[in-house]
Amino acid sequence: MRLLDVARGAYARSPAVVRRSLAPLISLVPTRMKFGGAYRQWREMIDRGHADPGYARERHLAALRGLLVQAHARSPFYRRLIEAAFGPLFDPASVTPEQLQRLPVLRKADLAAAGDDVLIAPKAQLDEGYTSGSNGERPFGFYLDKDRSVREFAFVNHVWGRAGYAEGEPRAVLRGFRLPTFFGKVYEWEPALRELRISVFPMTADDASLYVDLIDKHHIRYLYGYPSAIEVMCRHLLRLGRKPHLPLKGILPISEPLFPHQRRLFRQVFGNAVVVPFYGLSEKAIFAVEVPGQPDVYEFEPLYGCAELVDEQGEPVAAIGTEGRLVGTGFISTGMPFIRYDTEDRATLVAPATSGNGYRLRVQAITPRRKPGFLIGADGTRVVTTDFTPEQPVFFAGIDEYQFYQEEPGKCTIKYVSGASGTREDVERVRGALEFKAEGKIAFNLQEVESLISGTNGKRAFIDQRLDLSRY
């Protein structure tokens, strides 16, 4: 573990007050030194892997086998699974991605139940993280390597390069940032990372106008964030008749499906900015980017992880055009291995991962576990709901499941299933926090239910939206 890589990641995840004190000094560091040697090495490997399927295949196999060796040696949980699948005389040198399918597909509940037995490194050497829980489920706690950010950013910058982005260029980020109100701002300029962090909870026309002024001030040519948040900003800019002085070069959507109407809207507001959506997980298990010229078709990165598409029985999806579940085995953060991890996301097979293509799985129409959506405020504006609720499990104390239901602008019902020890104070706390975050645009009602109805595919919408969104 490289100490400088750990320090870079620690800075990016530090509280705002710490970053503000360090940012002036770090902003003076040359860009190449900020990223470091490990970052440059990963960029070279990624570039070579795209040019040479044989190299990608060998790196993929080496990473997979190395992960299994470590998991077998250091994790009691994985040792039991590996020996049950491959026998006590486990030989990792012969394992292929096809043989990996002998292992069971693991869900969040399986890893949570395993506790510390799933880890191959002490907790003190890892960072704790959580999934958002925004499908109405409790957040899932996990652990990541402290130095993974450098490796992660190498893949992200490779993707952004398709839009012409160069390391160190400024960017505007619309990812659910909500700054403390005592700062009196709905944005933050991060000079060391050259990020303009924009609040999207909610976003008014005045906010959007201010954001364009800030984009002009910092000479920003790239937008990065949730498609739903970028869409809200675009709708305001159309009404205002505004756009940045410098034409945008790239739009970099994440975390949600990108719909055709959003692509059209982005083009209407920002012209010919290159749109490069990519797919990833908080758990750092798999990573994919949209194939150029093929909207909604994604190709997975074999140096990042092993991506599979399986059916409901956990068997590989073989027929082109068939939908399945995305399963991932991650390579860039291994302190808590994710091996055949059920992402809970779904997709349709376009091309299987094979030895000949360097194990690059292609899929279409990824449907994420975290479904995008809007709530409509009392003034008719859209309120972005991705990451609307905090990630920390304590926020959901006393509540097992929840869902937003809306049939009138400015009003929303929180349907919830109370936990065994849940109280009315628990749900009132949640309601108060959400109304504060919505800044009074939405009043939340509470409705306790015994269960929340799921669709025919077993998934439940995060938002049961009954309004005609085409009117807003």
C-alpha cells in the first residue's frame, strides 16, 4: 500500500473544513505529482489492455487468480466456499473465469452475515463505506482499500478522455452535494481537485443561473453527475435562455440510466458536447463505459473486475438479447473481496466475455438497483431524489423498508415498514430530515404499512410516482 496513494484518497474523503485548510497548498502541486506513479502505471495498463486483447486477458487472469489466493489464505468465509467448490487442494493457477462459476453468487445479506470472516485485511487498514439504500432498503456496510482511489481514478480518467478531458481540467459536479446552511452557499469550489460541487437538493432557477456564472468563472468545459440533476439544470437554463460562455466539451453521466429525452435535452442546451456515460458501484466490483456510437450499450473493463450476466439460478446467460443479473468480482480493492457479488442490477446480453475479446462483457439497458426519479415540488419544479437520503444506517433506525408515493405536487407520502423496535419518533425524525433537505418544497406524510408491493420481477420502485411528469 503506497502511503502517497492513501494520502490522496484521504484528502478527497476528508471533511470540508480539513480540505479547505489544505486546498491552497495542494493546488500548487503539479498535476502529475498529484496523481503519482501508481496512477500513471495504471493508465498505461488500461491503454494497453484496450489496444491488445491478449494483454487484457493475461492481466485479467492474473488478477482473478491473485484475488482467489488471497481470499483463500486470509478469509475464513471465502476459504470455506473455495474449498467446497474446488476441493482442499485448491490450485489457483488453473482457475479461469468460466470455472469461477463453481462458486455461489453472493448477496449483501451473505456478506453482512459473514462479518469479519469475509475480510483479508485488518479493519484499521480499510475505509468503511455504505451503499445508499435508496431502493427503500437498509444501507449495506462494506470496506475498501485506503489506496484504491488512485486506481479508480485511472479508469475514470481513461473514460473521460473520450470526451477530450485531460488530467487536472476543471469540472462541475452535480452529485447530490448539500452544503451546511451556515456557509450560505449552494456550491463549493474545491481548488485542489478543481471541482465545482453543486447542490441539487433542490435546484431553483436562481441556483441554475448562479451555477452558469460559476462555470464561466472557472472556465469549466465538463459536467459530471446524475443525469436527472443535469436534466433539471438544463430545463432551468432553457427557461432562462442561458448557457455557458464557453461551449461544453463533455457531459459525463453516472449512477442512473441515461434516457433518450435527456440526450436530446443536453444537445439542445449544450450543443455537440460529447456524452460519455459510465457504470460503476460503490463496492468497486465492476466498471463499464458506453460503447461509442452505440447508445445504452456498455462494455465492462476486464482489468477492473470480472463481470458476469447470470439468470435467476445463477447460470451464465448465453443467448444474445436475454436479460440477466449483473454479477461482479472486483480487482482494484481487495481488503474485503467481492467475489461473484450480486449487484442487484439487471441488463441484456449483447456479447459474452470470452478469452478472445479479453473478457470484455457487453450488455445493453442496465437497470440499476438505485432507480432514478423525481418528486415534484409545490411550485411545479422537479426535485432530484438520487441520494436524497443519507447513506449512514443510523438514519434508518426503526425502519425496515420505505417508499415514496406521490400523486399531488408538493406532497409526498412515505410508506414504511416499521422495524421490530421502531417508534413514531424514528419516522418523524426521517420526515423532518427530508423536509429540511427539500427546503420546504415538499411536505411529507407518513403511512405505516405491513409490506411494500413489488413488481413482477421482484423489484420495487423507489418512487411510486403517479403524476404525469411530462407536465413538469
